[in-house]
Amino acid sequence: MTTQKATHQLTKQHNRDLVLMTIFNHDIISRADIARATNLTRTTVSDIVTVLLNEGLVKEVGFGSSQGGKSPILLSIAADSRFLVGLSLGKEKFIGAVVNLRGEIKDIVEFPVEDSNGEQALQLVYQILDQLIKKRKKSIAGIGVGTPGLINTREGIVLTSVNLDWQDLPLAQLIQKRYGLHVSILNDSQATAIGEYIYGGDHKEHKNMIVVNVKHGIGAGILINGRLFQGDGGGAGEIGHVVVEKNGALCRCGKHGCLETIASVSAVTQRVQTRVREGAKTSLPKNSHAITLDTIEAAFKSGDSLTRQVVLNAGHYLGISLANLIGTLNIQKIVLTGDMTRFGTEWFDAVQKAMHDAALTRMAQDTKLEIGTLDFKACVLGASALLTLDGYSLLFNQSSDS
Amino acid sequence: MTTQKATHQLTKQHNRDLVLMTIFNHDIISRADIARATNLTRTTVSDIVTVLLNEGLVKEVGFGSSQGGKSPILLSIAADSRFLVGLSLGKEKFIGAVVNLRGEIKDIVEFPVEDSNGEQALQLVYQILDQLIKKRKKSIAGIGVGTPGLINTREGIVLTSVNLDWQDLPLAQLIQKRYGLHVSILNDSQATAIGEYIYGGDHKEHKNMIVVNVKHGIGAGILINGRLFQGDGGGAGEIGHVVVEKNGALCRCGKHGCLETIASVSAVTQRVQTRVREGAKTSLPKNSHAITLDTIEAAFKSGDSLTRQVVLNAGHYLGISLANLIGTLNIQKIVLTGDMTRFGTEWFDAVQKAMHDAALTRMAQDTKLEIGTLDFKACVLGASALLTLDGYSLLFNQSSDS
């Protein structure tokens, strides 16, 4: 009996999630069209919609054109009925945002990260969340965190995050205890991939997509059949530590010649600094501290040959890695995000050329490479995108508490 | 009305597939346990089982222990009620097998492949199929073909297969026309991966698995959530053409330094031949024609230093590629198959060591590397494994014709 009851409860929740997801995936939709899309009976759909209307998650927004009988009432997600919090923990700053059910950012805060140890980084996370959650406590459905490093999403643990000096930190549990909200944590590149996929354009036409995030580190998020693929250990997409140069520069991971040591923002900055110290001809200042991504970008765009060489070489090696991804996964849509995209068309062309040269012709020519459209927002949006992933049930539980 | 009828038909077929799959996945099972496993009602299960019994696909094999009432009748797949044909089109030989529903090989034929052009290769395929199908025409449910090259499985087209000199060949359609049977074609490494996954051991405990097939060429088959992942263009797993050595040897794909030019059977053979011609010290004969995989294997096992060097170097580079796979997919089970596995423990250790050295420690230590157990059978079994993939409906349609 108990099992039957549990199964019944599960079916009920599943049907509710299905209806909610269907409404979410359409701007506006009638009850009859929901029934057609879900194969649920009209009665079941109507009952569920009534509950969703009472909870304020869904609203009636007008009438559709009549198919002979009464004009159908159109339904839509009540975008501001619940909010999600997304956090992006970058090397130089932490960004937090309150996002509504349509991915519209309602509040955003940004804190610079000084050289902080693990505990300070955690306090900074709390500080941001305190500030964001205070105002809307009652209507917040969950918190998502995108953080660099190797993450066990299922158990909510940061296994290692070199930048933040975190080791085996039960981050999800800590935040959950403090705020009493559902928390999910993700690798930042994986979160960025979700953000781009859901909110970044017409990506949803593609079942599979790879987002390669090129910042201080390099990571990828892989979407397979419309869902994030994390691998068995949560680390899928850790392409920054693929060795691309035998006996290359020492990487922070302890190996030599990793992609990150050539193609990342850190690598480009360090390489330019070193070359300047060695006396290379450049329009950049001689003082290493003055050589930052901003000044390198300016020099690059004004045609400085040193920065062009380093940046385009970075693009070249990134392209070779993309060719490897194409060979391994044959996913035909690849989106580039992160600070390196600031180098624009010329960098992009270097990446694309190397990708085409290094991949099997037939596989490369069917692959579409593009630059993401959301900038830093991709990560906070992806981290907050619980609703569109496994979060339907979350909204269910949330509403029954309130 | 038509749509409703179609939906009803689809549901019926889906339920039937579900019951068939459940029986297939258990050695023996009662109707009541099928109902529990599928969440279908007992009446629905009983009705479907009756049809399956009538069609001979399922049989009653005895009684289980009573749970208080009558002893339940136990059901099992009738392994020899239908047969599948699997083909493996290798560089040196084509192998064809008739396989029953439990993956037991009932007939096997093997034809050597002389240097044949595309048309000759196709005639050889027909010759094998003629011979295998003749005897059991009425009970054969379908044909699966594992062939090297880039394959569009959905449309049944061999896009390019250098070895066989095939370009845009509609192989599935040609075979289907000739024999009137359902045909699916797959890349040989992908077929091998399916074979190993289903019949090779306790792999089904793992949702995700990679099989790396190291023969004359190198390819991988990637299983995600228990299903073959082919990518958008069917070419997922084409890791043989990932560049691992800058300015390395010329590959048959036109690029330089591909994994295949170092780590494949062809590469090892050619490298040993070249070194012998150059006068390297070895126990091998000086005549290039006498230097084959067999003689190299014998020399390797008797401690010949030249062959040891070439073979272990091949293993080393394969290991680096596995590290890249681990970084990209974080799949924790990797199985090695193909002729290179004949070099045994020492080769395996070289692969594993390089893999550990090149991958992030935390990701490598959780990855289990092993050698496949099925040898050449993996490919024919995988090619024939329609039933356990999308073939349930196939058996349905098949039975309604007979």
C-alpha cells in the first residue's frame, strides 16, 4: 500500500512537472494544447492548472482564437512569482543575481575578490547571499552556484578549487543550512553552458552543444540531449588540462603543456609579461603590473605585433583542442565564452582555422562555431536555471511550504 | 481520431517493448515481477505475455517459490526464437555471424579481404549474407553491420570508408532491398563498444563507458546512460585522428601526427619495418614482408628491444589520448579492445601509466581501465545487438509479418 501511495504521489508530481514544463516552454498556451502536448487527459491538465493558478506560478493572460467553440483561455508562467539566485565565483570577482522564472535578472551584486583564503571566500559567498535574499526571502525557490574547480554536484561538494583554496568543501550543505533553501552547485563552465543553452539564442534547436569557456582557466560544458553531461565524477569538460604542447610550460595542476598554459587569459597575460621583460618590441608599458587583460586588449586592437602573436597563438591551440572535441563527440555546435572572446574576430578566426585544419574535414565542415551572447551573465543564469532542469519538482515542494 | 489511434498503437507497442525488455534483462521473471518492474497493471502484462508466448518470443520455464498463494510461473526469452546477423568488416577479413537473442553465436563465417575496390567489398558482403541467411531466412529479425569509417547510422549511409573505398554508399538500403530485412549500420568501434557493453562482463552496472578499439585504425565507442552516443553526425569516437605529435608522421587522413600514426597496429608495423630497414638491432627478419603483427608479437614477448620500444611508445601515446578522454568526459570505465591488446600486460601498463601521468590525478584515480573480453566477437555481437537497443519494436514488426 505504501509503495502504491508513493507511486501515486510520484505520478502526480511527474504530471505536474510535465504541465509546468510545457507552460514554461511556450510563451502562451491553452489547456487543450497542454493536453495535446503532454498526452494527459484534459481533466488532469485542468486540475493541475487550477492548483498552479492558486499558487500563483501560472497566470491567465487572454484568449486564443476559437477553433469553432469557445475561445480558449491562454496561460503563461508568472515570471515573477518565484525567484532563483545564481552565483558566479570568478577569479577576480564574485557575482550574484536574483533571476525570475524567465531568466530576467532582477538584482545583481558584484564583489571584488582580494587574494582570499578558503574561509574568506566562503564568507564572501554568505555576504552576497545575505544581501540578495533579504529582500525576497519568501519567494526565492533555490540557489545555484557556479564555481571553478572539480565539483561533485550530486553531493554538493567542491572537491578541489585551486583559485578559492577549497578542498572537499560541502558547499551546498553549508549554504542550505544557513538559508533553508535548496542549493545546487556546478562547475562554472558547466553553469555557463546551461546559461547559454537556455537563454543565449536559438540553441535549443540543437540537442547537443558544447560551450567552451576561456577565462583565467579553460573549461567546457557539454550538453547532450538537452541536458548537461557531467560524467561519472562531475568533471566532464575539464579540457583546460589536456596536454597540447609536449614539454610545455608548467601548469598549476603540476603537469606541463596543458591547454591552459597557452590559451587562457592568465597564459596570455603571463606570456606577454615575460616577452616584455625579455625586451620584445611592443607598444605596451614595460611595467608588468600595467600589463593586464585591458591593456593587452587595447594593444592587440591597435595592431601591436607582440600581443597579436601571443593572442593568435592562444587561439590556434584552442582551435586544436576544439578539433579534438569534434573528433571525440562530433557535436556540431560549439559556443565560445569568457574573457578571451574580447579579442574578437581575429582571435575567433585563428581558433576556427586551427579547428578546421586539425579536425577531419567532413566532421569540421558540419560544425558551427560561434561566440556566446550573454557575457558574464551566462554563468549566473545557468547557475540559477534550476527550473528548466531538475527544478520543476523544486517549485512544487517550495509552493507546498509557503 | 487518427492521431488518437496512432497514439494508442504507439502506447501498445511501447508497453510491449517494455515487457519484452524486462524479460530480456532478467534470466527468469514472473508476470507479477514484470508488473512491479514496469508499473503496468497485471492484466496488461498478462495480455502482452500471452501474445509473446504465442509468437514464440517468450517461453514458460518453470515455477518460482510461492509468496503465500500459487507458485508463480517463470518466463524467459526464447533465445533461439529469432536470430540476428552481425557483420564485422575488418581490414584483413570480413566476419559474419548468426546470433540468437542471448548473444550466442550460432554460425560464423570469415572471408579474407584481398585488396578490393568498393564494388568487390560490397559483393563480399552479399556473399557472406547469402550464406548466413539461407538456412534461417524465416527467423532472422535483422542485420547489423559494423564497418570502419564515418557512418550516418540514421540514414544508413557509409559517408567515407578509406579501407573499403566507399564514399556516400547507401549500404543499409542496398542490403535491405536485397534481403527484405531491417538493416542497421554502425562504425566498427561503435559496434564493438555495444558488444562489450552488453555481452562483455559486468559493464551494465556502469551507465557510462568508453571502449577504445586499437586495430589498424583507432576508434572509440562512447556509451552514455547505457546507450551509444554517436554525436550529431554519427562520428563520435573518432579519436584516431586527434593530433598527438606536432609535425609527426603523415596520416592517411592527410594530417600529420594523428594518434593512428603512432599507436595503431599499422603504425607499429610500419615503424618496426622502417627501423629494421634502417639497420636497427632486432631479432626480427630483415625482410619487410616477414614483419607482421604475428612476428612482432613474438619478438616483443621474447624481449626484443626494438619491438618493445615501438610497442610501448605506442601504448604511451594511447595513454595520453585516454587522459584527454577522461578530461573531456570524466567517464570512469574505459575498455581497450582490438589487436593491440595482444601485447598484453606490459603494453597495458604503458597505456595506464601515461594515462595517469597526463590526466588530473583526481579524475584518473577514479577511472578503471581494462581489456575487453570478447576479442573479434565484440564487433559482430554489437552489430547484431538490435534487440537490446532499438530492436524491440523491430521484433514486434517482424512477428506481425510472420
